[in-house]
Amino acid sequence: MRLEPQYKKLLNNALEGSGQRATKQREHIFALLLEKRDHPTADEVYARARADMPTISLATVYNCLETLVETKLIRQVNFEREPTRYCPNLTQHAHFYCRESGEIVDIELSDQLVDELMKVLPKGFSAQHIDIAYDGKCNCCS
Amino acid sequence: MRLEPQYKKLLNNALEGSGQRATKQREHIFALLLEKRDHPTADEVYARARADMPTISLATVYNCLETLVETKLIRQVNFEREPTRYCPNLTQHAHFYCRESGEIVDIELSDQLVDELMKVLPKGFSAQHIDIAYDGKCNCCS
DNA sequence: ACAAAAATTAGAATTATTCCAATTATGGCT
DNA sequence: AGCCATAATTGGAATAATTCTAATTTTTGT
């Protein structure tokens, strides 16, 4: 697994921009998230990370994920009380959680729709972020 | 604190409908959620419940809340990794979380908007529920 | 009032995550 | 290239919300 130059640059810029250092671990975790673009938990990331980097610790995985979230290179995804998941898709999207298969699917959202959602806020409210989570049955399960 | 007859009937029907029993504890917790219509955590519910029912246990509070959620008399609300909160507002609404004050405000959603959100799902997907969480600054804090 | 089933209780267990203190790695500067 | 200050990693302990467990109590139907 290797991080493509464009993403390596993205990562380095993002880290530098917030006064943080580039490390093997951060790069490795970013790379594995980009490689398989699903929504793994920290434990799953830990398992994948150890395949190529057996000495990495779980604490570091948590630290790296936190850093990547802070620098806005990945997103956190939460469903109810389940373990937090991590998502490398940075486009504007919602998440669909299939109760049957457990799969999580990204649902693209138009600017227009997000705009409408912003407009329903009462006066004086300003949102930095809207989190939209569907749950039900996905196409494979219905 | 007393549960108004209309709500008592609602509770009893809902419980009966799912083969569960009416208990002092369930009634008490439902009543206190309806009395102060905010978004307390289980711990906060526990604290409020003990004011009038000092022997209630935390486990029971969790059990009752779970029962009320199952019977759809209240809703669960989750923000990131924070403790689950409980909401007696059953109308269609989203939640706004103010990062400044920590306050949670209900945002009413029109059928039309919810409809549009449903329409953006790809073919074959069907959602039972959409969870929408805004976060930013509320009117008091901006 | 009696028995069966369900709910409550207190405390132990679990699980995801964070904290801590010691070690190691990184990046800037000479 | 080597040194230093700072930041990151590490392993294990600690935390916090929630769930589980087994014993007791309550509820409901007869």
C-alpha cells in the first residue's frame, strides 16, 4: 500500500497547516482509508494497519484518526451507540445504514437540498455542519 | 408530578400493545420527560426520577427509557460520542446542537422536506427513519 | 388470594475510548 | 550530518456509558 503523490501532498499540507508533523503512522492510516473506501471502526483500522505495520498501537490509531478528522481529511460517522466509523469521502453526503446487512452507503446530497435544510433553521441559528443518517434496507436487502 | 390522563392512556395503550406491563417506574419516567420537555441523558433522568422516587435504580431508568423508545413514546437522540439523550417530542423534527451553550433545540421539518430527502435515495433503498443533526451556534449565542 | 410471568434492583461486567508517563521520531538549525 | 526541542508513539491503566446477571419484588389473570 502506498499513498499516491497527490494525497501525500494533501496530507502534508493539511498537517503543516495545523502545525503537526508527518509520520509514517499517519500516512499509513490515511493510505489505508483511501485504499478501501468504506467506513471502518477504529478497531478495523487497527487490524488493517497492523497487516503492514505490526507494531502500531491502538492508541496511535485513535490519535491518527483524530488528527485526520481535525485536519478535515476524513470524516467521523456515528450511528446510534455503535463505535465511531471513519469515512474518507469528503464530498457532501449523508449515510445510509442498512439494518439487515449492516452496510453503510454514502448518499450524495445536492447543494440545493443542503441549502433547503439550512433554510429551515430559525432566525439566529447558524450551522457549521449537518449530519444526516438514514436507516432502513439497502437495495441488496430488499 | 402526575401523568395527565390522556398521556396515561397513551402509555397504557402503547405498553399493552406490545405486551408489556404498566409500572410506577415507567409512568414516572414518562411523566418527568413530558413535564420538562428537554433532552436529558439517562443520568439526568435518573437524578430527576429520584427526586420523587428515591429508590429507583439506574438500571431501571435505562430499562424504562428503552421500553419507551421501543414503544415509540419517546425518541433517542445521539450527538457524536456523547451520552444518549431522550426526547419526548414525537413530531417530525431534527435536532440542533449548539456548540457554545450545549443546548439542544428541536427543528421542525415539513413533510415536503422529508419527502425530498427520501427521494434522493438510490433505487431499492427504503428508509424507516432519517436522523438529522445540525451543529453550530444557536440564536442565544450568536 | 395464588401462581406465573415480567419488572426492578444492586452490583458486576463490558466496551469503546481517553489518559498517562516513558520512549522514540521528526524537523529546524548549525 | 548531528543536535535539540518538540511532538508523536506506545502499552497499559483508567474512565464512562451502558448492558448483563441473578435475586427479589410487583403485576396480572384466574
